[in-house]
Amino acid sequence: MKNRVDEVFRRSGKIFIGYLTCGYPDDETTLEWADRVISAGFEILEIGLPFSDPVADGPVIELASQEALKRGMTPEKYLEIVSEIRKKHPDIPLITMSYYNPIARKGFKYIENLKKSGIDGIIIPDLPLIEGENFYRKINSLGIVTPMLIPPTIKGEYFKKLVKASSGFIYAVTRTGTTGARDEIPPEGIELFRRLKRETNKPVAAGFGISRPQQLTSIKNLVDGFIIGSALIKKLEEGEDIKNWLNWIKEGIKD
Amino acid sequence: MFRLKRYYGSFGGVYIPELFIPILEELESAFIRAKRDSEFLKRYRKLLKEYAGRPTPLTYAPRLSKIIGAKIYLKREDLAHTGAHKINNTIGQALLAEYMGKRRIIAETGAGQHGVATATAAAHIGLECEIFMGSEDVKRQRLNVLRMELLGAKVVPVNKGSGTLKDAINEALREWAENVTTTYYLLGSVVGPHPYPAIVKFFQSVIGSETKKQIRKIEGRDPDYVIACVGGGSNAMGIFSAFIRNRNTRLIGVEAAGRGLDSLHSATLNLGTPGYLHGTRSLLLQDKNGQVKKVHSIAPGLDYPGVGPELAHLVYSGRVKASSATDTEVIEAVKVLAESEGIIPALESAHAVAYLLKHRGEFRQEDIVVVNISGRGDKDMETIMEALHEKQS
Ligand SMILES: Cc1ncc(COP(=O)(O)O)c(C=O)c1O
């Protein structure tokens, strides 16, 4: 089975992954923002299913989630919005980001529905491999990839297991802490990318806190892509030209 | 990898971002070592005795016994230092933090009792301390905020969600994620990811072991009933733990029915469904889409949509009976205990007393009933007076 995520990482150059919270600031705008993010040149779109208690997220995504829920976002509406994006953009890889509780509540049938709506990958930040191994395998059996989040604190055998269980790409977390724009990539983050480079040939994408090309110089040769969430949402809120912004970042990391 | 069992039946586990996994393993391994380290245990017991004022008395309640129609005993956690059972756990975990070489602790608090007990243990042992507290609770429990500050802790109001305990835990988890290698998260109840439910139960089980000794000395046998209020479940697990194997002792956990079980409440054991929140699989008050529901209790320490995984399992397996009491019943219970026994209980603990009043006449005269008075009511005076005033007008 071919997966759009795998296809994209066969291309040369760095892959940019944009994150949006579904239903923020409202359903219509989510669709519009998705168009803008895709036409700006982001190669993968990650779409968050909002949860009431997003402990892995910083203030921007937390607020977006709350706002989306207030406006009535549900797992069913999420499927509809994803289907619309898929219809308009047949080739863009789409990844679901969801906390475990909403997915568990809906049951595995929901994963099958995600697949039908055009989802290529699933990330569940609060379902670690140690608890979710079977669940992730079941997801993979549908042809959906499951990038594992690997933060700098993970070492040893478990590190190897996470690398092995990752499909599509490895979601390398630049730092301990939550999502949200920050300054530098700390030394333990850089060390993580070095370890990943030694360990695997799988594509590695760096996420958490990314907003400017200056941050990326220290890791750009160690990774295949970047994930931008909070900073992207901020730019969209401010009505900025996303294409210009992404080009500025891409230019900034060229040698 | 983890060495202790992470599950109680189907509940428990570590449903939390990967970054915490190695930290929780490190915590588990320190806990295993500390629990076998006679020096550590000696220090813990010495502090409980000479600093926290343990053992707390088991008080016979003659006038309440007459009202209820059974022999009522009160386990007096309200007499422990800082006025609640919370100190048993915070002394234990603060020592564990020190044992692990961590100099900074953070904690969440609802009623402020766990925050005060954490700040107290931190001051005594000499650790830096920061407390996260929902903005709603900061208002409701002003005095406890002042106490924490006086004890040298920094109180961070959490102005998100409903501004209560759940939101304080979210924020504490985020702060912990930020500084995970240097900071110790001192969780206040038998909730959260493994090994917290096991650690908190271990340090709270002193309530049960004392009670067992005391009641056997007075009555020559175990009680017929042990009743405790349930927020996360730490005072309940603490006192139940000594009696779980004795099938003749009925264990009853009383949750907050708030404004009514068909309205806003926080009766998770009664009405929750399996779900995942704050690192554990347990019962949870959630809607059909898996979003966590808004909860309410007049007692800020019970105002939580989840519950400890072991307690959830004990209720599922039928060993513990889940019950509940409304805000109104609780205020009545405060009055009755104050007037009949000269004890003003915390609003949380008054839920356990309310159970007695609701079931008066259903006991046999010779039944021995132990009620855990998990804390004293000083912190709640404003809320209690307001509620009494409303009732009159
Ligand atoms: C006096 C008192 N009792 C009970 C509780 C509820 O917690 P738990 O169910 O963990 O005992 C609290 C929590 O703040 C409390 O302050």
C-alpha cells in the first residue's frame, strides 16, 4: 500500500509540515487556512482534533482547542472537514493529531472512518508506545502511518523501540516541554538529532517551538523536515502572507 | 522499564507523553529503593510522629452515634499538622524528592490543602516549592493561598478552563514537562500515571494501619463499615488499604453529588465511564465525544472529573461501594457534626458524614462504623457561612 507521507519524503529538499487545529477559529476558516497552508508550499498538513485537556500543548494550541470546542467541533465534524480538504487536495498527505481519549471513546471504527476520509497518518501524543504498541500496529494495518514522538529524554532500548515503531517519519521533539514558539534548540535537542542520524535511515522531522530559520541552522543537516504549529497559527491569525513567510524560512536554511 | 505492576484490573498505566516515561521509571525505581531503605522509612516515620503529630486519634462519637443508631468512630486526620491527611503524602514524597536529588518541587492544589501540606513539607525539608491552583479555587480558598505564601511557596493561579483542580493539574504537568529532569512533581492524590497511585497510597496507608490498631484495641475487632469521601481517592485508599482483605468490613466511598446527580456534580465512581486523563486509564466524567465534562462540588478538593485507578477497580470489582452526597446534604452534615461532637469537618470530609445521616436507621446498634474525617473545616468557613445564610433567606 502506498502512503502519501512516504511519497513526500522521497522528494529532495526539506519537507515542511504545517499544523492546524480543526474548527479554529471556525469550520469555514479551517478550510480556508488549509488551502492557504497547502498553496504556500507546506508539503504535509497535520490537523488537530481538539481535546478539552491538551497537556502536551502550549498556550496557542490550547486556546485554539478550547475555542474550537466552544464552537461545537466534534469527531464527526472533523471527518467532514478532513474529507473536504481531501477532495480539494488529492495528493497532500494529511495527518490526524489527537489525544487518546476522544479516539478511544469513539472506538477503532473511528480510525477506519479517518482512513475513509483521506487520513494518511495518526499522531497520539499521550499514547506512549509502552501502552499503545498493539493499537499502533492495528492502525498501521489499515495503511496509516504512525510517526512516534521522540523527545530528548528517551535513551537506550526504548529509544530503539520508538525508532522502530515509527512509520512515515520520526517526530523528533526539539526539547522537553510543550508546543509553542521558542528561541534556541537546546543542546539535548541537537544531541537527539545526532543520535537519530546514527540510529536510522527513516526520515526525521523536527517539531515543537519552531518559528524562525535562525533556530534551524544547527540541525538542518541532521533532519529531513520541520513541523510548525503554534507559530503558523499565529501568522494566520495575524493575516500574514504564509507563502512569503515559508519562503523566508526556506531561504534562511539554504547553505 | 517499569518493574511494578502498572494496572489495577483494566485501570492504571502511563498514558502520558513519551518524554515522561524515563522520568516515571526513575521515580519508580527510587520509590522501590526508598520503600526498602530502613533509613528512609525511619526518617519518614519520625517526621510523621514528631512533626505531623501522628498517630491521629480515633475518637468515639457518642452523640452522633445516638443520632445514627450505630457505634460511630471518627479517624481524626483533621488533627494532623496543616489540618488534613495530605501531610502524610507530602512528607513522604518530599523526602523521596530529596532522595532523588531534586531540589525543586511543584504541585497542584484544589482546596489548597495539598498545596499547604506541600509548601509545609518543602519548608521543613528545605526545598524550593511552586503551587498551581485554579483561579476559581484561589478565590474560594483565599486563606490557604496566604498560608502557602507565608510558607515560602510561590502560588501560580491558573486562569484556564474552569479554573479548578483539573486545570491546575494540566498546568503543573506542563511546567513539569518544561523542567522534567530537575523538578519533582508532588502529586496530591492516588491519581495520575503509574507509579503515583502506588506511591500516594503507600504514604497514605498509615491512616488505615493506625485505624486498624486503634479499633482492635478499643473494640477487639475490625469495623463493619469504613466510610471516606472521594475526590481523587487518597484519604479513602489510605484508610481502606488496611481492611481490603477483610471481607466483613464494608468500604464506602462518598463522592460529591454537587447540585444533584442529574445536574453538575463530580461523582466519577458513580457515573463515570472508562477514559484517559492525566496519565491514567480510569473512570472519567466525559461526554460522548470523549471531552472531559464540567464538574462541580461545594468542596474544592472533590471538584475533579477523574478518580484513582485502583479505586475505580475496587468499585468495578464490587469491593468498594460508591455513594454520593449533595452540596445541601453536606452543609447539613457540617452542622450536625459541629453541634453533636464539637468538630467542624472540611467540606470534603463532611461528604462521609452526610452518608451517615442519609442512612441513619439502616445500621444495627452494635455496628462499628469508622468515618474518616480527612480534614478540618477552617478553610471552608466563608463557604459554609454563605451556604447557611442562603438557606435562611
Ligand atoms: C480535607 C480533604 N479531604 C479530602 C480531599 C480529597 O482528596 P482525596 O480523595 O485524594 O482524599 C481533599 C483534597 O483536597 C481534602 O483537602
